[in-house]
Amino acid sequence: MPGSPPLDLAALFDAAAAARARAHAPYSRFAVGAALRDEHGAIHAGCNVENAAYPVGTCAEAGAIAAMILAGGRRIREILVLGDGSGLVTPCGACRQRIREFAAPETPIHAAGPGGVAESFTLAALLPASFGPETLGG
């Protein structure tokens, strides 16, 4: 079926869709879910959580990363972001940098809508010449 995620992405897509269904987006009405696979193959998901004080909200990608860290994961092998925008729903600039903390430049980032994965990028394509832990000698 067109737009369906490949089998290797199906679990990420399903986890992101389940997370998106729980998003708290009463102000923008723009629910987002994200799911990532860590270095152990475990999947962690998050949803956006808005706040009446706008700068205090949390992106879905940040929630998925926090879930990964809590579960003991430390590396992102791939991530899928799911939203229902008129264009591609890719991570915001801050989330690109958050992902960079735990991912390599070649890490796949999949932008998806309700109908499936629309496009896939590497982290390097979305955040070229990035600043990462190795820049600080870490």
C-alpha cells in the first residue's frame, strides 16, 4: 500500500502514532509523536506537551530522548517524527541539536504523516556542520 512504512519502520511508526494520540496540544492543535530506536534495538516514544506559557512546552523528540535515557539507552540509531502538517514534519532546530547529542551524522531521521513515511534524511542533511559532544572532547 502506498505510504505504508517499510517493515523495518513499522514498529517506529506505530509507536509514534500511539504517542501522537496522547499529545497535549490544546493551543496549536498540532499533535506530534516521535519514536526512536536505541543502540540495543529498544523503541522509545514521546509526544509534544504544550503549556499555556508557550516557551515551557516540550517537543515529541525531547520526550522520546528522555524516555530512552531513562531506560538506559545512550545512542539513537534512527528516529521517526509523525505529524499532520501540510508540509514535511521534521524536527525543529532545537530538537535537531538534541538528537545530535545522541546520534551520529549518518543517523536516519524519518518524517512521517498519518499516511506513512514521507521522506527520510540523515542527521547531517538536517543539521550540517553540527556541534556535537566530540567538539568538546567528549
